Amino acid sequence: MNSNVKSFYRIYRPKSFDAVVGQEFITRTLSNQIASQKIGHAYLFCGTRGTGKTSVAKIFADAVNCENFKDGKVCGQCAWCQNPNKSMDIFEIDAASNNGVDAVRDLIESVKYPPVVGKYKVYIIDEVHMFSGAAFNALLKTLEEPPAHVIFVLATTEPHKLLPTVQSRCLRFNFQNVGLADLEKVIKGVFQNEKITADDAAVTLIAKEGQGSVRDALSFADTVAAYCGKDPITVAAINHVVGGLDAKVFQTLVAQIVANDAKGVRETVNQIFNSSTGTARIMAGTLTALKDAYVQQTNPRLANALRIFANLETTLKYANDPHGYFETAALVACGA
Ligand SMILES: [Zn+2]
């Protein structure tokens, strides 16, 4: 929906440990490890999307290399902090788009060489559970005995998909869903900076859409801000954005379920999850459309779909992959 060219989430990514919201335990522990020079060589960051795993990994990669890291902050003055080529020692690999053995082989090859600028080379592997079995096996050997100058940060939304051998070699941190008050604070900060006016109730509503994810909350804020333009953001405006977006899409989904159109269902589910709408609103939209359709025609498939989706509500709230669960439910309802 909204373009990612200038998304709030990207612009306002935290740059220091104290700017990370809702993960105090983790940022404090990492700070203390660096200060006392008790750094691990493999970390596992687990948690739902948008809780700060990659941001913290990047901050950590910078912090371990600063020569005078103090009080949770990099000094900004040492050879590392001042070097414009820091990125040569920090590697970000997205396992979701690089699930092959080749990517891991390149990584293992590069691990051997010492860092260019700092003390450590840091490899941040996002969505590490997406690596194929062969890629994992290749990585395991390196994880077992990483060179002293190497640190791995593996991030995942689905830790249960990782081999126990991987988990046992890493220091694990569980990122918490971000609380409503913290989300509100982040949104208020962004709006203040962007000179956007929004009343408190509107900020709360946007925070709720985030469902514990800073990324989801800010991406929804993006959409609402784009809709409102120069006008102040209000609850009515937000409802207009969401209401206008949803009703028709959910009616389409229900029609496709009734018509046994699995391909259409998949497309519509993608469309729904590509919008910035939170899972609570997605569930509400789906159930409303199903109930409306059922009142108009008491179709056994609709009754079945209502049962399936009513049971899905709680699951979706805590699921790491709400899109996957929702799609499966829609396909089951569709009889595919
Ligand atoms: Zn420094």
C-alpha cells in the first residue's frame, strides 16, 4: 500500500541501545557484556516481527567495535566510530531471499579473513530459519568454532524451526511484543518530528493496530498520515482509511470462499496482508463479511467458514506467522 521509499519505520530505526523501546532487558544485558568484554560469538534473537531484532543487531555490531563503548553508548570519536567504511565489517544476510548453500558458502569463505576496520566482523542473518537444510549444515561447522574475530547474530520469528544444535550454540534472547504505552510513545515522537497533528485517541488507535510491533504501528501511521495529508489525524479519519480499505476486500474473500476459488482466495489474502491493517482488524473484517453473507444466504460452507475463523482469532493474536495461519484457514474454509 504505502511506498517504502520514505517509511517512518526506516527513518526512525533506533541508532543506540537506549532508543530501542520495550527490550530493556536485552539492551542492558548486551551493553553489560560489551562493557565487561564478555561477548559471545553466536547470538540468537527470537521474537515476532517489528520488535527490534535487526535494529538491536545493528546497534550491537557497531557497539562491539567501538574502542570506548561506555554507559551503553558508542563514543563517536574513536577510529571505528569515525570510519566511513564500517559497513565492510558488518554483513547482513536475508535468509528469506538467500536460502541456498551458495550464500552460506560465500559467508564461510569470508569468515576466515580478519575485519577491515574494527575488531570484529559481525554477521547478521535475518529469518535464519529460512535457510535450507544443506545451508544449515554448512553453517553449523562455522558456528561450532567461529574465529575469534567473528560474531554471528541469528534473528528469527520462528525459533522452533531451528535445529536444537543451532539453538544450543547460541546465546538466546527473546524479544517481547512492544507494549501499547511504548508504541504510543514512539508514534507521538515520530508525529512530533514530522510536525503531524494527531489527537491522543488517534495515537492510541494506531498503536493498537501495531499489535506489539513497532514496524506494524509505524507502517499504519504512514498510511494514515498519507491519507490525512495536512489535516490533523483523528479517529474518524483512521476509521475512514480502514473502513474504506476493508469492507470490499473481505466481501470478495467471502465470495471466493463460497465459490471454491482457491487461487482467488490466495490473491485476496495476500492483498489483505500486504495492507497495513493489523490482525485484529483483519479478523473483525472477515467475521463481519462472513456474518453478513450468512444472513443473506444460509449456506453450509459459510457456517463452516464462520466456525473456522471464530476459532482462529486467539491463534492469530499470538502467531508468528499470522499470514500463513489465515491463508490456511481461508483455504480450508474454501474446501481446497
Ligand atoms: Zn567509538
